[in-house]
Amino acid sequence: MPPTTPRLGGRTWRWVLAIVAAVMLLVVTSVLVWNFAGDEEQPSDVHPTSVQPTENAQLEVAGSATLTVPDTLRMESDAFEAEAGDTYLLEFEATAEKPSDSPGDAMYFGANLACGGPDGGTLRSVGGTQNVLTGEEVTIRNQFLLTIEDSGSHACRLSLNSPNEDAAASGTDAPMTTHWSASRVEATALEASADERLPRVVDADDRAAAFRFEVDLEDLPSRELDLLGTLHLTTCTGVNGSREDGTTWCEEDDVDPAGSDIEVTYRTDVLDASDEVCERRVNSTTSTHITRFTHHRVLQADHPASEPLSSCGDTAQVVVAVENAGPAPVVIHRSNSTLLLLSKT
């Protein structure tokens, strides 16, 4: 007689059906939740974007926004954890575009990165300003070193502004993109003081050093230096447009509406025991014309070391020089002019 196939009782069938229903409900719920999260959109005015940190960066933040003149936009702050005694390199760039069909010939554009410590107060900030001509795109870049005094969370925020309510560019919708990073510095990091030489005026057909900074190469076994620098310049096309420390730096008799033709040179000299130059290395030379419409100019330089400095001396002197062909004088501002030197490990 063939074996009898087992039969499930009524109670057993109810248990099976209950388990199957529970599994189906779990699957459907998971699909719905996954789809909702994937379709979520950011607000339309400010768009923060997460960025995969580069090799040495502890935090990188990118974003985009539209600024309507006149206005100030404060991007969302982001934080990183830091230990007392560490040094961090903070870098930012902000790009603004003035559409070709927007009102006015130019718009003022300012950007600023500010960082605070665990107590909430501002520790350091840096920025830049430049006028953006209609149909033009301008990028402001700057940087600073932040020495951590108290361990804990350190928050930074980028601000973008074009605040003049009476400007001809009022009503301009300017697209903007931003990026900033915080990177812990593993080796020697030095920052030259802008107070020693700036602000200052460079007359037409004259040359002046914005920075002159010496480094003991015996403290740098690799004898390699990366340079990061930013100069904030204005041309004397008017009397009141180049003010700092309560001083008007452009003399009325020297004003020229034609603006300034300038050349900025970064160089590194190695000095021997007699303080004579035994090696001169020109890192870069940049030429530009600053018009009365642009007025401000923020020039940033990034020079990674290509090879070790000569062993002919034990002192390196980094010089940032500005040569002005005129016809208008040019002002090198202390505010937002920076020079950083980073050694190779």
C-alpha cells in the first residue's frame, strides 16, 4: 500500500499563511522606504553636496546657490573633530557668474570662510572681493592655517555677498558654486605675516615686495616647499575705492581711469652663509590688467615643490613681488592677502 501524503490541519495552515503574509509585508515596506529615500530632493536655493575627502583632507564640502543682488548668503556650516596642538590647512574657492542678460555692467562679489572652535567663537576667517563683469565668471580662492588650541568640534561656514542696495546690478540672479576643505598638516607649516609690509601702494613704473619670508632649511630635511598664496589688489581708478585701516590709499592726483597693468612673481631664493643668493627659482609669473570696472583683483597661486632646493645654503627666502606698469597706482591690501609654506614630509 503506497504511503499516505501528510495533511496539514486547519491550525497549521493558519500559521503558514500568517508567516507568508508577514514576509510579503516586510518586502513591500522595504521597497517603499528605499524608493522614498532615493527620491528625496534638496531645497532649491542652497544645495550642499558631500565630497569624498582627498588623501589628506579631514573634511570637504561643496555646494551651489543663487544670490539675488543685493543679498548675503550664509551656507550651512560643517564641522570636523580636531585635537589640541594640531595644525589644519583651510582652503576655499567660490565662483560667481553674472549672466549676460542681467542688469548693470558689473556686480560686487565677496566671499568669506570663517571657522570657530568648541566654545562657538570665531577663531579665524579669510576671504576676498572682486567685481564681476556682465557675462563673466570669477573665482575667489584663499587659505589659512588654523592651530587647534582646544580639542573638540570645529565648525566652518562660507558666506557669499553682494550687499549694495543702490547698485545698478540690483536684481541680478547670480549662480554660485563653492568648495572648502580642512586638512590636518602632517609636516612643517608656516604662514607669513601680512602685517610686516601691507597695506602698501605700488606706483606706476615701480615694483614692491608684498611678502619676504625666510625659512631655515635645516629644519626641513626634504628641502622641499609647497607655496600657497593670495594677493588682494585694487587699482586707483578713484579716490575712495581702495580704503583699509581707515586710510584712503589712492591720492587724488594719481588717479587714472585706465587702471593698472601688473605682474606678480613668486620666487624662492637660497641664501648662502654670507646671505648672498646662491640659487634663484622663479615659481611663477602672472600678468593681468585691472580695469576701473573690475577694480578689485584676487590673485591666487598654488606651487607644489618640483624638486629639493639647492644645498648651497641653509636659508630659503620666499618673495612675492608686484610690478606695476600703470598708468594708475595699485594697492596691495593686507586684508585677505596670505602666504603659506608647507614642507614635504
